[in-house]
Amino acid sequence: MPADTATITLPSVLTFEACEDLFTALKAAQDGDLIIDGSNVGRLGGLAAQILATASLTWAASGRCLTLVNESDDLRQALENLALWPLPQQKRVL
């Protein structure tokens, strides 16, 4: 993993109330590659999903990699329900 790769672990509940913290964490990591650990997510709101989708596009546009790893079943299902799975432009780990 390159030195400029940040890791964010998502909380168990990503509703409107968690969006400010999510945005702040993404903003702090914007200068490098990013790994987002989704293993804890049990609930994902629409605004948080939009923030994650926008982040994946932003990272791709800047030539950086955003990788979602360990996505929980709830996170994946919520993103699928919103037609955001897989996140646009995210790097897939096989």
C-alpha cells in the first residue's frame, strides 16, 4: 500500500447525521488513494450513498484510486437498491 493511501472505516449507521463526519473524513483523505472499509455498515441512508458515489467519481477524476473493501451485506444491498453498486469508478479488489 503506497504511503499516501488513507483508510476510512465507515460507522455502523450512515444516515443524515453521519454525513458531516463522512464528508470531513473524505476531505482529509483527498490528496491520496483511499480505502474505505464498509464491514461495520448496517444502515445506509441516501445522502451518505450519494456522498460515497460522488467520492468515487472525484477520486477517479483526480487519477487516484478509491477502493471499497469488506462491504457488509447491508451496505451492498443498500447501494444496489439505489443503483449505485458497484460504486461508479471504484477500483475493485478481486
